[in-house]
Amino acid sequence: MRETPPIDPKLKAAIDAAIANEHLVRIRAYAVISATEAGLSYIVEQVLNKYGRHDMIGPVYTSVKELSLNGAKANFKRILFEDEKIDGENEAEYDRGMDLFKEQLNEQWVLEYGKKSKERRLYVDIFFDFNRDRLIIEVLNNRPISPKEDKRIREKFHTAMRYDDIAQFYMEGGDSSEGAGMGIVLVTMMLKAQDIDPHLFTIRSDYREKTLARVEFPLSSDYQPNRQRFITESNAELVLSV
């Protein structure tokens, strides 16, 4: 099992100060590597411990990690498709591209494509907005999805809503062909398992510049969710960039 690296003391102090003052926190990543995971894990633990919601640490961390991975992989896929001249709107070409993507996906390849993402200014921003009533996580990558990809995402949402847990999904022949789709299924099912309205998980794209995934986690019983409020255009304290 890969060890999680320790967090830099200066970074830890910045995170602690932001959380103590309930400041919006942003992480920018070009690939989700061990340092990114350590930062995400620490932020989630400190926020939820602050409000006595230790029971939410597992589901929240898994959700933010899955969505961050999805965003980074979407950027990697864009680079691969561009370099290999693959037409993502052509079904056969898309399938060929995904086969190539899965064949090459390993730790070294992720590091290589993280560098390529940085060179091409493709990134993933992870936002944490929190108070004692709720934790809102938004994951933005500056790559739009196509209408065809949007349709695939909607299909994954509809599929996930039909099942109560991931084991049932697999037992009944769930499609594991695309990692991003499985992340959507996993996050949706975890929300349902926590008795959180799965409609508090949304994904949207402007089809031009960016794609945004958003999950709202109620932390108090009397909190009324506000799905119309988005945080990514707000000022945020940048505490990690990897």
C-alpha cells in the first residue's frame, strides 16, 4: 500500500487558519497524486471534526477524491484524444480512444500527463465552502464536456438512482467500462446510504470552457439546501497546488 506523504508544515498552518475562520478553501491540481490525496484528506477531516461530524469523513473524502480524479482524467483524455487525433463525437473513435486510455493508465502515466496538463493549462480546482450547517464541495476542471458526454453522464445518474448500493449494481451487470461513470454511480449511492438527497449532487458544463461537479452535504438537521448557489466564482484562499 502506498504511504501518504506528510503535509508540509506551512501548508498545514494555512489550512488550519482557513478552517478556523471558515474561509473558502481551494486546491488546484493537475493530477491527483499522493500529495493531493493527503491535502484533501486533511481538509475533510479538519472541517468535519470542527463540527463534530466524524461520521461523514469517509463518504465526503471518497466523494471529493472520486470527483477530483474524474476531473483530472477528463483533462488527460482530452490531451490523449488531441495527440492521437481521435474524434470523440464518433462512437467508434471514442471507444478506440477509451481503450487506449485504459491501456495506458498507470501511476507513471498519471505523473506524465499531470505535467502535460500543467503545460497546456488544464487543471482541476477543488473548492470547500463550509459552516456548521453544511459543507459544499465543487470540483471544476477547465475542460467542457460534449453533448454526447453529457448524455452519458445523465445515463449514469439515472442508473445509479435505480440501485441502493454498489454491490447490487455490480451483481446486476453494472457497466464498469468508464471510470468517470463509475465515480458518478459511487457518489450517488453513498449519498443515498447517508440519507442525503442524491439531487444535491450535480454536474454541469457550459460546453465551452469548463465542467463543474457539485455536492452539498447537510451537517445539521434543520439545514435547508440551496442548490442554486454556486461558489466557484467567489474569492478563495489557495492553500495547495500540485
